[in-house]
Amino acid sequence: MADLMHDFDVVSRISSLIGTMRSSYEGLSTEVTSQIMGDIQRAIRYAVVVASAAAAAAIDVVADYVVANDTIVDDALAVCFCCGC
């Protein structure tokens, strides 16, 4: 996701620069960069949804383990398991 956010920032800067150009060139416009930025935004939203679903699934796994084994899991272990570190 960091790569997508970086790319969005870069395309945004490119769009600003294109807006300052004195001449126009075929295929190079702020409309094109706006479309690209929209595509990147959709990819970021998708990545957030996937990450949220993965985190929710990890929490469910920990909760199911605790319930199934009637065991108390240390909070630090549960957090570490959820974030994958």
C-alpha cells in the first residue's frame, strides 16, 4: 500500500506540472493523470479492504482458539498474531 500511496503522490505532482505547461501535447493532459489517480485510489481502497478482512480473520482465529481451548492468551501474543509481526 505504501507503493500505491507513493505513486499517487508522484502522479499528483506530475498532474500539477502538466497544468503549468504552455503548450498542449497529445496524450499528455491533466485528464489522463486524473484517470490514473482514480485508478490508484481504487487500488488503495481495495488494499484497505483486503487488509481489514485479513485482520478480522486473524482476530477470529485467535478468538476461536481461546474459546476452543478455554485458554487465556496473552494480549501481546494476540496483537502480534493479528499484525503478522
